[in-house]
Amino acid sequence: MTTDNLSGKTALITGGAKGIGRACCLRLAAAGANVAINYLTSEEAAQQTARLVEEQGAKATVLQADVSQADQVEQMINAVESSLGPVDLLVNNAGIFDYVDHRETTQQQWQRTMDFNLNSAYLVTWAVKEGMAERGFGRIVNIASIAGLRARPHSIAYAVSKAGMIALTKSLAEAIAGDNIRVNAIAPGLIETDIIANVDPAAKQKLIDATPMRRLGQPEEIAEVAFFLLSEQSSFMTGQTIVASGGRVLLP
């Protein structure tokens, strides 16, 4: 028998101030989890997310940290444990997106994308997985993208970083399944968040037209998938990537 009750669990969501991250915070709080909200620059939005979490009766803590930096990740995890307890549920959501031609993909832009999108997931996951193993419980969700599954000529660095996130999910899931830690990923399609604000409107419309459902996804729709993967509703799933793209990517 499965349950959607996450009472007593501590959830950490990186990039939790807005968009998919905020939606995940609120969905997990609705299920009873206490929520640690990580942000880098959006302090006001993070504080608003915390208030919304607390309105649902859950505890919230707000943590400013650059999750691409090991020392800041360590400090963040210590702060979470001091305020809410050890991390049981982790959503690696922090990331950046640049819509650039390959001629404009500099080494600096490439490295920045890898640091924020992929290295951050490694750093945060490695900071919590040993504690999860010692307690015999852990649930991790990595927010990837369909860009990691299909060619993206105008966002090559982003696509590679998200493909790496999917590979991380599969390999780590097999490595730590024996510790009762499940690791899964979500590959969203085009979601209505700030991250696509700089995408050319014509290019955005072209993507919508290529989506069988003919619309953008909403952050709350991705949060529902994240909740499913973090809850015991998905108790026999690990190492999987769930595509939520309105049908734009159809996997065999």
C-alpha cells in the first residue's frame, strides 16, 4: 500500500524560489514535508515561497547558496540539518539556460552551464547521500530536460548538461539502490517559467506548434511528477527519466 503522506520528512529544493522549484516546494509542503528553499539571487521570491509553504502548515527555511560551489553547498546542508533535520528528499532543480548559436558558445559560457546545471547536482547529491545511506532512506529527483534527449543546436551546452543529468540519474540509482535510496529524473518540455523569458518569441511559438498538446507546460504539472517520484507511489522505480513534454518527445 502506498501513501502520499510525507509528514516528518525534510525536503531540499535547489533553485526553489520560483518556477518549477517553487511549485515543488508547495506540492511537498501540501503532502506534509518541511521544506528547505535554496536560492542564489531571488531572495524576495524565496521568502514569498517560504510564506506560502508555512501557510500550508509546514516548516520552511530559506538558504542562499551558489550550489556550484562546494563550500557553499556544505554550509547550506549544515544549515538545513540544524533547522529542519537531515535531508530525506532532494530535488536538484537549480540551473540556467542560454539560447545561443554554436558560434557564440564560448568556453566560459560552456563551463558556467556545466557548473550550474550538472556540477551543482553532483555537489548537493554527494553532500546528502551518505547520510541517506546511514539512515537507510533517501529520495532524489533530478530536473533534466528533453534537451538531454534531442538535438538542440541553439543550446548545445544546456543540452549536454541535461544529458549528463540523465546519465547521473541512471548510474547513481544503480549504485545506491541497496541503501534504499531511489534516484529518478524528469525531462520537462517547454514550461512557462522565467528561464524561457529570453527565448525568441517566434522560436517559442515554433516549439509550441511542434508540441502535440499545443501549449506550454505549467510548473505545477512538473511538481506533480516530482511528488510522485519522491513519494512511495513510485516505490518500484529508480534510475528512470519521466518525460513531461506535452507529447513533443515520444520515447519507445
